[in-house]
Amino acid sequence: MRSLKSRLMYGMIGGIILLLIGFDFIVYNVISRTLYSQFDTSLESVAGLISASVEWDNNKLDFEFDVKMTPEFAGGTTLSYYELWRDDGVAIGKSPSLGSDELVRFEPGNHPYAFRTFVIEGGRSVRAVAMNFVPRVEKNKSQQADAVQSFTLVVARDAGILLSHLRFLKCLLLVASIVITALACVIVAVVVKKVLTPLSLVAGQIEHISEDNLKSRIAGENLPTEITPIQKQLNSLLERLEASFERERSFNANVAHELRTPLAGMRSIIDVTLMRDRDMVEYRSALSESLSIIKNMEEMVARLLMLARIESCQIKFNTERIKLGEMIDKCWRTFSDRAFAAGIVFENHLKKDLACESDKTGLSIIVSNLLDNAVEYTNHNGRIWITAQKTDNSVDIVFENTGNQLTKEQIKSVFDCYWQGDISRSHTGVHFGLGLAMVKRMVELLGGKIRAEAPNGLFSIHVCLPIAKDSL
């Protein structure tokens, strides 16, 4: 039953069988009740006729019913029977068609008539009606009411034809149900196969997609509306996989490039230094340059490790109340000398009481990287300023700086690993295009959101973090 095809087939066939059973039950009961009703009405008429022919005269029963008027009571092809009993159960008369047989005596109870089907001697099935009645008394004769006895009359008729018709109806319904079920199985199998064909086509298209052709997409022509959402979601998944594989390839190429550049610089320094004997000052200068390159490589490796730990959720956070203005001022001290040398003006417009719920170490990494990035790319004698705005249960912190040269298309890539807006391949410095990528992942782990904008020649980063409860 794990197969969708089996579930559909068994479900549809089971439903058809249940409907057929219900249909057969209703049809059989309606027809049988109709036939029995017609049969019983006929018996009632005959019983009424016979009871009307019984007269009580001078404490004697006068039975005026003439069998010749109803030949079926005398014998023949279609047999009918009657038998009359007194109150004490003594049979006082019966039809010639019974011969030596006896009918089953039963009482109608509180009803005028009672009906029953039974078998008499000789194996004949009959349908009978029973009634209690008081014989009529002639109007011109006065008799005591209590002297008139009550009698029980049972009139029966051969029910073989009726029962055979019902048996035929039952067999007909059974055979028809079996044939319909067999045809339904064939039709259901064909319909289910046709209905599931689009799934097979989709599966076939997926089978031909590998890591080498992730640009392929699942065609959506002639797909049922129920499968279209699956097709769209699979194509969306393929797009994400393609982007992920592309980022991986780009990441590997960027790592190789970033490592190759400083290594080539170190090798060049060492090769030039070893070409001839040099004095101590020249050796120290070469070693100092090599050490500077090594420190930059260590910084890049440290950021890669930090990024890997963030993406694998290996960093544990301790949420606490943090005053944002104080933290930003503290982080700015590291970059204030560089900013002063470049003539950059820094402005912190956050209120002293503005706080958020976050991890202190993680938030310090976010703020430091954003300030470092701002100082690096702000124009000479430019300006950096920070503002914040409360929104419902969060605070939106905006880091803005002048000197932006990025286009709207380039803004979309600022959070990608190893992406840099300037001629990043022309030199090796402390910026490797990892800072904003690390910031984005850190913000998301802290339960926040981040986005970049470039309004009117400015560059701004919006960081949305959960606000502290006492700041609401």
C-alpha cells in the first residue's frame, strides 16, 4: 500500500464495491417489499372474503364459502389454502387443497393481520396471513353477544414463484455487481496509469539531471494543476542547488586566488633576497614584508574558520541586554585613528537607553566588521554615521557612509563570499570579501535580518535585531 498507484486503485475499487453493495441492498429491498406487499394485499382480500362468508346461527357456525368460486382452493396449478380454528384451537374447517396437511396456526396479536412465510408438509413454501374475526349474526335473530365465539383464520398461497423471482433478482444483482467490479478494475487501472503518467514524466526528467547540468529545468507543459506546485518547487530547488554549486565553485576559485597572491608575493620576496648576499637590514626588511603577508593570510584563515563555525552553528550564544550606543562607541575606538588619518567624520546618533537582546561577543563581531568596512571604503574627508529606529519588537540599526560607487546590481552581491566592489585583485590587504558575508550569517543566527542599500551616492547597511523588553 506504499505505492500511490495501489492506493488509488484499491481506494477507487473499494469505493465502487461499497456503492454496489449499497445499491444492491436498496434495489433488492425495494423490489422484494413491493412484491411482498402485492402478494399480501391479495391474501388480505381473500381472507376478508372468506371471513365474511362465516355466519353464526343458533349457536352453530354456518360456513357459506363456496370453493367452486375459487378453484385454487380445490387444487390445481396455483394452490391456495385456508384453515379455520375456534378459540380453543380446534380446527373446524380447511380447504380441499390441503388434503391431509395442516397450516401453521399463528395469531395476529394486536394487529388486524399478521403475515408469515413457512413450509408445509410436502416441502411447499407458502406465504400466509392470519386474522381473528367474529362471525356475522343475522339481524332478524336476537342472540347474546357473549354467545358468539371468536375464530382464527389462516389463508396461505403457494409462494414458490415469488421466492424464485426474488432468488433470481438476488443472483442477477450479484452477477451484475461482479461484472461491473471486473470492468471497474480494468477502467480504474487504465485511468490511474494515465493520471500518474505526468509523475513518471517528471521522475524521468529528474533522473537526467546531475551536478553537471543543473541549469536544466522540469517542463511544466500539460501537467495537472495538482502537480504544478511540485514542479515549481522542484525548479526552485534546482535554482538554489545551481546557485549553491556556483557559489562553491566560486568560493574554491576565490580561496585559491587569495592564497596564491600572498604566496606568490612571499616567494618573490624570498627569491629576490636569496639572489645574492645581503646585509642584516635587507634581510630584516624581507622578513618583515613576509611576516606582514603571513599575518594577512592568518587573518583570512581566521575569518574563514569563523565563517565555517557560524554556518555549522558551532557558536553558542548567551543572550543579554546590550546598550547599543555604548557598544558602537567601544568598537569605534579600534578604527578611530585610521578614520582620523583619512579625515573621516564619525557620528553616533543612537540614544543612550536604546538596547537590544543579543549575544555580546557576536554583536561585537557584527559592529566591528561593519565599521571596518565603512572606514575602508568611505571617501577621503567623508562621513560615517549610525542611526536607529524602533519597530514593534525590534530595532533597525543603520550604518551609513559616503563615497559609495556601487551600482544597484552590485549591491545585491555585497554579502557574497570574496566579493569586493573595487579592484580587489590588484592588491592584498586585510579585506578579503569575507567580512559582510560573515556579518550576514551572524545576524541571522542572532535572530535578526540584514540588507544593503545605496541611496543617493551613499552606502547603508540595515541591521534589524530583537529589542530589549524594557526598551519597548
